[in-house]
Amino acid sequence: MLQMRPNCECCDKDLPPEREGAFICSFERTFCEECASSILGGACPNCGGELAPRPARSPDLLAKYPASTQRIFKPLDGVQAV
């Protein structure tokens, strides 16, 4: 089951689990659409893997399987987040 992390690791933008707009790699590193496409060019800066759209989780499943509250913020050196 996906952890559904709450923010973009690059710019710290909130990424609610019930909405689209988040991208993840196979290690579940999480990024917003803007960072994934512009700054990162579709590749994870941690593992080099492809960034794919993270599926949204429906409200009834969020109640049973809550999203993670752990925020990971690792801005890239020398890169301005959007």
C-alpha cells in the first residue's frame, strides 16, 4: 500500500492524498507536478527512476487506510523550486 506522503520533497508543496497532482518513483519519493516536469525532467533525483502519477485515494479508503503524515523535504542544491 502506498504511503501517500503529504508533500513535495523538492518544494514542500502540500499534496493531499485524495487529489491528483503528485508524482512518485518506485521508492515512493513524492513530488508535485511542477517540480516533476520542470526541475526534475521526469526522473527522481534520489534513485534516477521514472516519476509516475500517484493515484488518488478515495475518502472512504482514507478513513480506513490513512495517508502518511511524515514530511520529507530535501531541496535540490542551487535549484529554485517553483
